[in-house]
Amino acid sequence: MTPHRESFEQIIRDLATLRAAVPGVLESDAAEFQCSAVMTEAEVLEFERAHAVRLPEEYRAFLMCVGRGGAGPGYGLFDLGECDEGFDFRAWHEGDGFVGALRLPFPHSAAWNDMRGMPEDALSETDAAAYEVQRAAFEEGYFAPLDGAIPICHLGCALRQWLIVSGPEAGHVWEDRRADYEGLVPLQTPAGERAGFYAWYRGWLDEEMGKLGR
């Protein structure tokens, strides 16, 4: 069930409280707690039609009540349709080698880290050319674009979090640890349940509010 509008209005109030606490209490930049402009329902529908997908309800509500991006975990919430390139943001496109097809189901239902095909380091010493060929083939599959998911934040060092938009995992947030060869992992709430967008965002916000003793 999508949280009531009052829940998103509380997010707006809490972000305002955090901005007001900078720099007196929090050692941050007030911009870290500022969201981009909200989206209209027509803009959300336009995105959905373009990608043949229905965004998860909690995320749709956030886009139209709080903002299309900005304040959030890691280096902030990406605006809808954007991702990181280094520390700059850029638009992503389906099939760009990073984001897959949104309409197709996300391929995983449990933590995944298939390292089969990764060549042994010893091969690089005995046959460097063969090692490079095998390594390239492994990485092509391991770092393949993710279907049924959109990137929502960057944690640094090419580690990201994704919101699943298609398939049985739709609505849940997963962490992409492939840059450290630790695979893809579904995030959980403190109660041990799959984390949806609202729980994920609210968890970050509660942690920030906790720094104010609230």
C-alpha cells in the first residue's frame, strides 16, 4: 500500500528541518537536503509511455509530492532518467550499456554474484593474452545492463542502488556491488523485509534526523 500523502508531506518538513540545521548542527551543505522540482502526473505518464512501464506507486507519489531527485542516500537521489558518470550526472538511455529494457522483468529474485568464468590470476602470468580474452568475456556478462530497473543513487566508487520497476521484485531497492565483485543484493528493512522505495528513503531520512536527536 502506498503511504498516505501526509507521509510525503512529513518528508518535506523533515528535509526543511535538516536544511535549517546546516551549518549550526550538521556539518553538511544545505543543498544536500534540497530536492529538485516535483513532476506533474503528465510528465510521469510521458516517461512511463516512453519506456512501456508503470513506475512503482511509492516512487510515483514521491516524484509528484516531494521532487524528481535531489536529497537522498549516498550522493543524492538521481533525477528520474539520470545517472552518474564520475561525479557528474547524465541522462541514461535504454540499451546504452548501463540500463537495460525497463519493460522486461528484473532477472533476479535473490542475491546474485555469479563469478563463473572469471579467469584465475595465475593465468595472467602464464598466458596474458588468454587471460585478457577470458576476463573481457566474463565482464561482458557480469556487468551486463540491468533489465527492469532504474538507477536511483550513487554510493561512490561505482557502487549504486537501483529501484526495480518490472517483474516480481518491482518496487524493491537493490544494491549494485558489482564494482567490488560482490554482485547484486536486495536491501532489507530493520524488520528483515524487502525494502521498498519509501522505506529505503525514510530510513535514510530517519538516520539524518537522528543526528539532531530526533
